[in-house]
Amino acid sequence: MADATIEQPTAEQIAERVAEGRQLLREHFGMTLTDAELDQGPDLLRRVYGIATADARAARREYRRAGGDDGP
């Protein structure tokens, strides 16, 4: 049986990955949530999905105004 401690990331590695993910969201997706807001947990996903939905709807409206037809 494999030693589970070998497969588990350290607290430092987890913190580094979280920081990298947050930076990626900020740089590539324009996310403006603070670290404190991100730390609030499940409500964060609801907010991120809400922001993404609003952005997608706005882009779709602009596409339609420009004469595009993306279906129903």
C-alpha cells in the first residue's frame, strides 16, 4: 500500500497553487474579488458563475446587435 503522505501536497504547496489560481483569474478573466472574498468559500463560486453568466449574456447581446445569429 502506498504511503498517503507522499501523495498529499504540503500546506505551502497548496497555498502556492491557490495564489497562482487567483492570479490567473485576475489576469486572464478580469476578476476583481479580493483574497478575503475568495476565502468566503461556496458563495464565491456563486458569485464567479454569476459574473461569468452576466459577461456571456452581454457578449451575446453585442454579437446579436452586430448582426450575428447564434440561434435561439
